[in-house]
Amino acid sequence: MKISLPSGLVDKLNNLQGDTVSYCVPLSELSYWKIGGIAQCVVEPNSIDCLQEALKISSKFPEVPKLIIGDCSNLLFDDKGFDGVLIKIGNALSEISFNGNEIYCEAGAWVPEVAYHSYRRELSGIEHICGIPGRIGGLVYMNGGSQRRGILENVKSVVVLDQKGNKNTVTSDEIVHSYRKSPFQGTPVIVAAVTLELQKSSRSIVRNTMRGILASRRKKFPRKLPNCGSVFLSNPKMYDVVGPPGYAIEKAGLKGVRKGNAQLSPLHANFIVNLGGATSADVLHLIGLARNTVKEQTGFSMDCEVRYIRPNGEMMQAHKFTDSMAIE
Ligand SMILES: Cc1cc2nc3c(=O)[nH]c(=O)nc-3n(C[C@H](O)[C@H](O)[C@H](O)COP(=O)(O)OP(=O)(O)OC[C@H]3O[C@@H](n4cnc5c(N)ncnc54)[C@H](O)[C@@H]3O)c2cc1C
């Protein structure tokens, strides 16, 4: 496939030192859902300096779509691909270090590994993140977690970069957050590193809590087929009256329903699984169907946790796209 990026940008990307630059990358190989066409370019920086340099270069080409990604465990790419540059923050930028009760993580640190280190150091507070796939930068952006908790409860400070690569540090008193909401969403801010503040505990207490959480996740969640975790966010008002999204979808008679090769999981209806060869259109159809049917039957609207990315780089909660589609 031919690269359709400005040649000036390609030349500059090829000269980057310390970054891995790949062209024409199948998004189905990057995304947890194993869905998506071809991304024009993927850059993987191996230090914060390199990340800054990659941002500086790409900011000189504002017409080219650009997006920061981690493990793509919460992302639905389009079958038509991504016509720009993805900056992937992963293993190459994943240093973890310790200072008393604090853990410093570069944004690409793997979430289960951060949880494991907290256990090894007998530090409590983030047991709820064990078993969540993805990178700490993505988790902070999403304010992800479990047990109705979010990672930002334990964030002391975040090193952020702007679109041109300029660095700044924001501290917890400046980070206003709520359930699955962070101040970074809807802004062009890039999370480069995070310092977590935890409490001293004992290894056995932390281990037992984590074991309990992992056991309950194993029981509830489909593990064999590609998926992106919970598709819809829990809505506290709906929770009190109807229940969580999975229950609401099941009550609406949609558990196990298929569109093409995507399916509302028969194990947990808030998961959409790829049975093999599912398309982004199949998944979007099921999202729209579940959202519309639950709204008709209960009066509650379920918003998506999952983000849909258009080929032009626009990213949105997936329901915002399906609301504009005709679903039958
Ligand atoms: C099986 C399964 C179970 C899951 N369970 C849970 C769960 O229990 N709780 C939960 O909260 N989530 C869960 N998730 C969702 C997901 O794992 C988390 O939200 C995860 O932390 C996202 O990290 P990521 O690196 O994959 O981010 P991505 O999916 O790559 O990106 C998610 C969003 O974050 C942005 N982003 C990523 N990195 C950065 C960065 N460094 N700076 C700025 N923006 C960035 C992206 O642009 C995108 O908008 C689950 C997913 C799966 C597949």
C-alpha cells in the first residue's frame, strides 16, 4: 500500500532518533477488538524526549490527523483505517521507579505490572486496577479502575505534554475528576508520566484483595474472544432503578444478539465480542441497537466508555457516532 502522508513529514519521521516508525500498519494487529483498516503511520517513542520530538514534528503538519494511543484496549478503529500518525505509548516508554509510598510510572507502564509492583512493595490503594489491560497513561486519561473506583484517586501528579511537546506537571489539587472522567478528556493533552501515592499495607492484605478482584473478573468477563471490555458506562441513576448496563441489555432481550461477526456476549451483555472478522460497522450497529432499545424500554440512556476513531482522526464516545446512524 502507498503511504499518503506529506513527504516532508515522512522524511522528518524517518530521521527521528530513538523512535520506532512503521508505515501502513494493520489496526487489527494493534487493537484489542482486532478490528480496523490500515494506519498510515505508527510512531513508538522510547523516551519522553523522543515523544516530545515526535510531537514537535507532527505539530508542523496540522492537516495530518494525529492521535495518542496506548494498547488500544478501549478503542474501535474504522474499517477504512486511520489517515495519519498514531503515537503509541507502550513498552518502549514504561519505566517504573519507587520513592517511599510513591510509584513513578512512565505513561507506557503496563497496568497489571504497576499493580504487581504495588503488591511487591506492600503498598495499598490501587488493588482495583489489577487485571485491567492497557497502559497507565490510557488508564489516567480514562480515569479507569474497578470496584467503582478510579486511578485518579491515587494520582499525586502527572507529567503532561502539549501538542508541540512542551512539558508541564499538574498536581492532584488541579486534577478534578469523577467516575471515568478526567480533565484530560476532550483536550489535546498527552500524559507522559504519572506519580501514584499509596499507603503502606502488608503483602498478604494486598495480595488477598487482588486475588478476590481477579477471581471475580475471571468469572464475569468473556476471556477467549477479542473485546474491548465494558462497552457502556454504568449510569448511577439507571443502576438504582434498572441495574448495570449488562443487566439492562440482557433484560432488553439482546444478550447473544449478533450483527455480522460481532456479538453482544452471551456471558456478559455489556461486552461485544469479535467472533472472527467483525467489522467496525458491525460493532457500531450493536452499540446503537443496545443503546436505543434500553432507552425505549427504561427511559435511561447508556453512554459509551469505548471510543470510536474515524479515519480523519476524530475520536468520540462511540454512542455519539451511532446516534447519527439509522439502526434497524
Ligand atoms: C478485557 C478488558 C477489560 C477491561 N476492564 C476495564 C476495567 O475494569 N476498568 C476500566 O476502567 N477499563 C477497563 N478496560 C478498558 C481499558 O483497558 C482501560 O481504559 C485502559 O486503561 C486503557 O488503556 P490503553 O493503553 O489501552 O488506552 P487506549 O485504549 O489505547 O486509549 C484509550 C484513550 O486514552 C487516550 N490515551 C491513551 N494513552 C494516552 C496518553 N499517554 N496520554 C493521553 N491520552 C492517552 C487515547 O487517545 C484514548 O482516547 C478493559 C478493557 C478490556 C479489553
